[in-house]
Amino acid sequence: MSTTAEFQTDAPPAPDGIAVASRPGRTVPSRALVARTIGGTLLAAFVLAGPKLFTWAGPAGAYDFGLTVAMLVVAVSVLAWIGEISLAVVAQMGLGMVGLSWLQDHTSFPLAVSLVLVTLSSIPTSLILGLFCLRLRGVNFVIASLAFAGMTQKAFFQKVLGAATSLHGRVSRPSLVRSDGALYYLIMFSLIAVVIGLYLLQRSRMGTALASLRDSETAFWTLGYSPAAYKLFVVCLSGAIATLAGAYYGLLQGTVPSFYFNPGLAIVYFGFAVAGGMGSIGGALGGGLFFGAMPKYLEVLWPSIYNKFDFLFYGLVALVIIVWVPGGLAGLGRRFWARVEGRS
Amino acid sequence: MSKFLQVLVIGTIAGSIYGFIAIGMVLVYRTTGVLNVAHGGIGILSGYVAHELIHFRHQPYYEGIAGGVAIAALLGFLFELIVVRRLPGRPDLQTAATLGLYTLLLGVVVTVPWWTTNAFQVLPSPLIDKTFKVPGSHQFVTYDQGLLMIALALFSVGLYWMLRRTRIGLAMRAVSDSPAAAGLMGIKPEMVSRALWVLGFGLSGLTTMLVAPITLLDANALSLLTLKALTVAFLGGLVSLPLTVAGGLILGTLEAFNDLYLVHAPDLKYAWPFILMVLALVWRAAEKRRSVRDDAPVVAAAA
């Protein structure tokens, strides 16, 4: 029996760069073309309309929260590219919030510069975590990341932010994103940029290399690539996305309770990533948005019933998806889209 | 000397808590390859069920405890039936399912309003308030703490013996290594798997019955203990029961040492699990290098 259970991903292997280049004249069936045009238009309309579509169900902040969670779940899912799971993402998210708060207190940088600096500041902590990733695989790395998160929360967040609701960790919103609606567009376009970047990365030579690293580290190493460099890169990439999500979370909440960053919450977010479909960017987005925003709306619609049932909802839906929906929401989406395009 | 003895006593008590939680996780991982993250959640629910029966419904103590453990065992039966059977050969997805179960069970606990309103509730025990003094120190140990230490010793030895010497233990290991080969040897993998999950979940329930009278019956506190127990399980390589128990005792002792000797660095206490993991990694890497070096002449001679 293997001493580690490696987490397999449900993402399709990244296409080979050469294979893509050899079929430039590939024709798309007309039904698929129509479906893609309509789907793209609907998606664009959905993105632009944003939380306005759901104002009847709750405030715009609920949707913003969903987007932040989606970004965090994307960070979890990215690590699955190298077949690993980190439960330190919530801690990295917290570092983003603390970093933004510190920059606002001590500098007068514009928000865009602060966000870039906060994202870059994630690199040292990601490298520490990455060192464990070089030595450990599967559940061993999961436990190491959990220990790292536990130490960070107890020894850092509670120290910096205080035991309960923070007065030190305040994050103020610049006038440009004062309203939840305006903040939505900032988070949404950042998320789109992240997703496009990841999509391009998956389809680049580096994406192909990462897919092969996941399949066989020994073969990867034999071919002259450095598994350490690629692993560290992915851990840093995941950490940067999680930290950016934390900065947005700080902007959304204004003040952040230190107990929010407890490692147990990372387990919940990992559940979202699995329910979305590990390794799939679209699945992570769908899972994060669904599990992040839906409870907030339910809280508003049925406050007396829902407030007590959020964990029950998360757990039950995640369990049902893991057991009964192979490939998670991403698998469901792929099967649905294949039908729409007439491929099955 | 008295202070050092105090460190050892407090460390052993804390270490017994971590060790007892961890051996349940190691048992399940070693025999299934599944990291049962729900271990703590199952214990939390069964603890609250026992509390409900004893405190709110005024049932006799032992019936309440049996009820709590029975609920945990029933959950194990259902989990095996509904989840494990549907995800055969996928320990990764089964592990993910235990994450979902953990969240679900925490959700169940908070939905019962009177369970979590009092943050300082202790699971009642007939041994509560009974203490004895440790010879040579001013340290008192409650009977509940003593019982936990004895139970840890008995269970770790018992499980170790079961996995190596009994038919059911050997069958569990056989099914874990190769279900097909085990089936050919006349073992029924489904029955063994069911027995294992019932035992693993039941052990989780029993753990809370022993731990909750010492700590508090609080979902957050018990979750935090589970996270530390995961670190302890890592120290044992997730497979070794003796190393897991030793890891728990070392972690508990280091934390107690921090509390009593390093009073100017109280936050260092939270870093000990992480530091221990780093040391374990360094030690394992050295062991690996040593074994490679030891094998080298054999390989050269064979060549």
C-alpha cells in the first residue's frame, strides 16, 4: 500500500502545443459555432450585469463575496496541476488582507500599486510552503500545509489582528470602489485576468510540462526539466492568487475577524474545489461562486432558517457532488456543453 | 526538578489527547489509504449526542456514552455503504468525501440551538473532581486524565496487536494491499471494509468521550485538537502506531515546556507542530540517505 494517497485531478490533460499547431484549419461544426456564440454572449451579459441580476435576492456584496471565494478556490485548484492540495490558502488569503491594511496605513500608494505589491509579497511565504512541496506528496503535504496554516493563524493573525474582531486590520476602500457594485467590476475583471492567464498558461509549453510533471515526476526529471522549479512556480502562483483574493476580501469587509483565517475553513474551501472539479479552472469558478454567493443570498431570503444551516448546506452539497457527480461541477458542465454542441 | 516533573505530567496528558485522536486516523489510513479528516467531526457529533442523552434527557451516564459511540459507529456503517462503495479504488475522492462529511457534521451540531449556546460545557463524567497527586511534585492529575492515559496505552497496544496478530487485523491489511488477492484467500473485502469503517468511526466517538471531560465539549476546541493530531499522525508517517503515540507525547511535552519555561515566547507554542514536522522531514531524509548508502555495496556486489 502506498503511504500517500495522491489527489488525482479531474481536469483534462493540457493539449500538446505541437498538436494544437498542427490543426489550424480545424472546422467547427455550425451547431457548435452557434452554441459557442450564444453561450459567449450570455456569459458576457451575465458578467456585465453582475449582481444587478440578483438585487431582488440580496445585496451586491453577496455576489462580490462569491467572486472572492471563487478566486480562492481557483488558487486551491491550481495546485492540483501538480497533483497537490494545500490547506494553507486561507492563511495566504489572510496575509493579503493584512498586507493591504499595512500598505494603506503606512504608504499612500494607489490601490492598483498596493494590489500588485500585496500579490508579490506572497512569494516568501509561498516559497516556505513550496519547500515542503518539494519533499512531500499527497496527504503528507496536505498535513504540512495545515500545520503551516495553524501556526500562521495562531502565532500571526491573532497577534496582529487581535483575538476577535480586528481594529488593527482595517482596510478602507478608495472612492473609485466605494460601492459594492463598483467593487464587483474590479474583482470580476481581476478574476477574468487571472482565468485568462491560467488558461493561456495551461495551453503553453509550460502547461504541457506541468501536466507531464503531474503524470510522472521521474520521467519529467529524466527529460531534463527541474521538478523543483516548476513546483515552486505553481505554489507561488497559487499563493499569489490566494493573497489577491485576501486583499479583495479585505476591501469587501473593511474589517476582518482574525478567527476567519482558521485552518478549518481551508478544509471547507477545499471541499468547494473538489465539488467544482479539481484542477479545472471553470469548475473552481463555478464551485466558488455557487458556494460563496448562494449562502449569502439564502441568508437574506430566509434569515431565520438559513443562518444556522450554512455548514449543513456546504457539507451536504459537497458530499452529494463528490459522490454522485463524477468530475464535479466541471464534469457536469462538460457533459452539458457536449450535448449542446451535439458531440454526444 | 518539580517544575520539570510538572512539564512531563502536563505534556503526557496533552500528548495523550493528541495521540488518542491520531491513532484513530492512522488506523483508517493504514488500512484504507484514506485520510479521515472527518475523525474530529464524528467525535464532536457523538460527544454532543452523549451530552444530550446524559445532561438534557437525564439518561444514565454509561447509556449516554454508549449512545454517542453507537451513533459514531452507525455513521461509519452508513459512510461505508453510501460513499466508500460508490468510490472504489479512489482514496483521494474518499478523503475528499470525509472533508464534506466533516463540514456536514459540524453543520448538524450547530443546528441544534441548545447544544452550542453554552461555550463552557463539559461532558459529565462519574470521575469528575476526583484527583490524585503525582509523587514528587505538586501536580494533581484528575481521574479522567489518568483514564485517558491508560486508555491510550491499552488502545495503542491493542490496535498494534490486532493489526499484526488477529485474523480481522490481518484481513484488513490484506484488503488494503490487494482486495482481489484477499478475495481469493477467502476474505470478504466488503465485510472487512465495513468492519474497519465502523471501528474507525466508533473509535472517534470513544475518543471524544474520553477527551471531552478533560477539555471542553466545544466544536472549535475539538477541531483544533484534531488539527494537531493530524500533525502527530504525520510524525508517525501515517502508518506507525508507536511513532504516532510517541509524536503525541513529544508535542504535548514541548508545549508544556513552552508554557512553563519559555514564558516570554508564548506564541512559539503554536509553532511546535510545524517545527516538529520540519525535524521529522530532516530525520527521514537522513534515514533515506543512510539506507541508500547501506544498500550501495550490495548493489555493487550484485553487479
